[in-house]
Amino acid sequence: MPGLDEQLGGGLLPGTLTVVVGASGIGKTQLGIQFAHAGSEAEGRPGIVFDMSARVDSQSHADYAQRMFGWQMTPHAHRRFEAAGYFQPDRAGGDYLHVFDHNGRRVTQSELSFDAWHDWQVELAAKLETTIDFFYGNFVRGARRAVIDGIEPAARPNESIQLELFEYVYHQILRKDAAWVARDLFRQSYRQHAEQIQQRAYACEQVAAVLLVTSHEAMLDALIERPLADGDLLAVANTLIYMGKIRDGSTMARGLFIAKHRGSACSDDILRYRIDDSGVRLD
């Protein structure tokens, strides 16, 4: 985004995690789509979008991508993994995956019955193979940007199915050596495909990840005042960006604040922004 890259000392970095926090409708998804699409120029192909949302309303990633860039996102098929022919060109999956099949309720332990929570845990386990397939298949074909969306507010992080899945994605896919990710995917057929896997190895240090987190707070001041606990997802992120509403006299505007950005000095200013058909734009 023009202006924001300069505030970040050049932009977001490969091999790092950026967390963007803000209320629903504040522009996080548009920002994520902008970041993913910028891979077309920087890496030769756009990034990928992994949606963990369980809400009734759609996150509209494909609609945003089409309207903002004319980018026709392709949904990734929910299918059983098959090792045979995996690296054939016609086997390429989509660049967008809405991982959970059913919507309607926030999936936090305190809001579900014991049986419903158990059902979600079963579904989560069943989705891991599709999740690994989605990320690994795109990374071996050149994607180097991943946007993870759908983290919904939870009173306690350990009650969130989405955070549980993200922890797996981050540690067991995004920051894991490609050969070991392939082992998790190919399993007993790994040896017979080891040569092809090695030929398509990628460096996980080249993958940049942006996580979009929905907050209870709508006002930017309230987000900035949030304490960061040790071990908290926001505390371990390399870059933390808040997006929220700010008061402008008798009206409301949108403001963006870079709470931290490791490796580069960043401004302490609140950056006003607007949203148009091209996405998020700094004023």
C-alpha cells in the first residue's frame, strides 16, 4: 500500500508474521487481499487466502479480489489427498480455501455445548490434511504470501478453534522445513516421491504471513490501550497493526496504527485511511 510501506521501512518482511487487528468491517480483509495480490509483482504470482471463518456472513474474499484487481480467485477443492500425480500441472489447487464447511456460530468453547465442541474438534482434525495440501501445494508452485482470516473474538485464546488451527498452521506448515511438511502430507508414500519433493523444495524463510484478527473493540484508542501478555499471539508477532475508528470532530473516521515492527523504526502517528474500490488507501 503506498504510504504504509514507507511507514514500515520498506514493507512487510518474508519469514515474518504480521497480525492485523480490528473490528468487523474496518477494512482488514481488503488489506489482506492487497497484500496477497502484491505477490503477483513481487514474486511472480499472488499469495493465497486461508479462511477459518465460521460466521453466517461471507468474508467476500473472492468478491474483493475481483472488484479491486480483476483477480479471479479459485476455490481449493475439499478432496482426499492422492500422492499419485500430485506435482502434475493440472493437479494445482485453488488459491482460496474456506476450510470449515458449516457456518452459523462462533466456535469458542464457552459458546458451545460439550457435544458441539467435540464435533468441532473432530472436524478440525479431519481438515488438517486439506489444510496441509492447500498450503504445501501452493508453496511448491511459487506462492510466498499467505493471508489467514477468520480469527473471531474469544474470551480466552485456548477456547478458540480458529486459534488452535492457526497455531498448527503457523508452527507445522508456515515455519516448518518443506521436506517435513511433505512428510506430514505424503506419509507412507513419501519415500517413493522423495526425489520430486526435493526438486520442488522451497525455503519457509521466504514465506510472509498476515493474520487477520477480529476484535471486540471498534475504537482505535481502545485497541492501542490493549495490554500485550507474554506468549500472547500479538506479543510474538513481528509486526502488529491496529485498524479502528477515530473521532474527527463530530464525525468518525478510520485510523491505522503500527504498534510494532521489528527490524525497523516505525512512526508513532495514527495514519488516517479510507476504503474505495481499489482497497485501503492512506489519506
